[in-house]
Amino acid sequence: MDHQLISKYLLGNATEEEVERIFQWIDDSPENKRVFIQFKKAWALGAKSDEDGEKAWRELDSKLGDNKGKSGFTGLIMYAAIFVLLVGTGYFFTLQKSNSNLPVIDKNAITLQLGNGNIQVITEDGERTFLDKKGKLVGKQKGNVLNYKSVASDLTTLSLIYNELTIPYGKTFQLVLSDGTTIHLNSGSSIKYPVKFIEGTKREVFLKGEAFFDVTKDPNNPFVVNVNDLNVRVLGTKFNVSSYPEEENINTVLVEGSVALHGKNKEFNSSNTVLLEPGEKGEWNQESEKTSVTNVDTKMYTSWVEGRMVFRNTPFKIIRKKLERHYNVSIKNNNEILEDKTYNAVFDVESIEQVLQTLNEIYSIEYKIDQNEIIIN
């Protein structure tokens, strides 16, 4: 394995094909995976510069001995410095119904509430179709993708009919709307959307949690994401929106195109709107209704779509909530000092146990696991 390729991955610059090569190597054997994680740990334990990284690599290289020969993974630790720069660094939206006649639905299931109020459970490895109240086909699901575009041309409707898709902790899902817009939903999120948009009206969806949007261009029908009291208005673009309960601000990160941010109760005009350019993050404060704009590395905010969690100077209280959603666990932290400390890390192939072991080895975090609950002391 070429160490320069690994460096590109850790920097977030690797192509999809290159990432696939790396993870194929990791999947080839448990030993490869172990060495990959061990390399990252070794750097995190003390490297703060390229010089320290090279030293850590030499030390680990000598310790691993024969393992290096088995894996063919020479030189990785020097570049795994990108994994963590030691700085000393939820809510689950469910469809709850009061009707006692409704069946009990597993809280860990992906659910789809249809326009008629019925709730369907989606199995990620399954295939099925969804009908409207008149028995007309409106959507098809195959694996972890629910597609409305494939049947949109056969559906005629004069009024908006909404479905609501809810993703539990520990899972992500992909949605393709009737206009071809693709939405990646992160764990602990839900989205309400029309089964088919109506020509001449804005394309509006309602989000809770986090999603990455790749919006189909349609100059005559603006696309609007309604997030609490904020509207994210676009014509065609790629962007990420995050609004979990523990987050003080609604964050919109623009990857491509342009978006306009404005309060949903305010008129859409130049005085009430903040425009974002690619590479910018707009933070909308829900109390002041003010927006601040900063330049960011967009991959920091979109890596979850590829199954990676990237933290840069992130408070532990935020990391804790993201770990809960990603791994579908409950984390109780009894160490208050830890909450506001900031950390940098990347987690990709690790299990939650391996993540905790890493945090313990690096930052001396004491913990115990009781079934699905993690307690930090």
C-alpha cells in the first residue's frame, strides 16, 4: 500500500476509487485493520508535528516487527499525523402516535410515514414499493435507497402529499425525490417531503437533524429546506445542513453552487438574506436570528456521508453526541471537566469499543460498558 495514498485519505483528498482501495486492504484481513488502528493510536499518543510523527512511526515500526511484513503497510504512521492533532480536544426523531391501535414499532427501525398516516418499516436489505391512498405507486425502495423519481412520471397529483422518513441512531439512508434531488440522511434525523413536487411551486422539505443535499437544478422552482425557523433556499447545489437539539446554531455548509439563508417568517429579499459561496459555513443562531459566515474545509462537515467522523477542535460534549448517534449507544459522562475539552480525531473502521480504548489510551478516560450504555467517570 502506497503511504502517499494513505496520506491523501487522511487529508480528505483521496478519490472514491482510492478510498475503495484503502478499505479493501483493511478488509482483506483482521491484521490489516489492527495495524491501521494501531498506527493511528501511536501517533495520537504523542505526536504533535511531522518530526514527532516520524519518531512515532519509527518506534511503532520496530514494535510491530513481523506485523509490518504481513501487512505491507510501511510508512503509514508518518502520514497518520493527520488523524489527530493533539490540542488537548440527539436526540432521536421518532414518529410517536397516540393511537393505541397502531402496532409497536422498534425504535431502531427506519420508518416511513405515508400521506394517509400509516407507518411502514423499511428493512435496509429489502426491496418494496409504496402506494398512495388510491393505490397508485409513488416510490420504490431497494437496499438503503428510497427512490421517488423512478415512478414520478406516472404519478399525477394536483395537491402536495407528504411522506416522512425517520432514521434512527446507528444508521444512515439515502432518499431520491421526485425531481431527482438526492438526500443523504444522517443518524437520528427525519425529513418530511412531497411524494411529487407540483410545477410552479417551490420545492420545500422539512428537516430535523442532519442531511447532505445534492439538489437538481430548476430555476423556475426554487428548492427550500425548512429547518426549525430557518429557510435554506437554493436553485441547484450541494450542501450540508445540521440542526441537532444539542447544537446552538443551525449550520449550513456549501460545497457547490449557492444558497440563501433567511428566517422562514421573514420576506425573501436582499436585506433579510445571507448568501453563501462554496467553502463557506453559515451559522444561524436560533435566538438572535443572526447569521455568521466563515470559511471552512467542507469535507470536515460532509465526511459522515462516506462513513467517517472527523473532529477538529471539537468539544467532547459534541463528540459524545455524535458517537451516540453513529453507534446507537447511550453515553453518560460523569466527568464534567471533560465536557468542554476539545479534541481532534478521525474514526472510520473502529467499533465503539475501539473508539473508547483509543480515547482511554490517549486521554486517560475511564469508562465502563453496561449493555448499550457507556458510563465515563
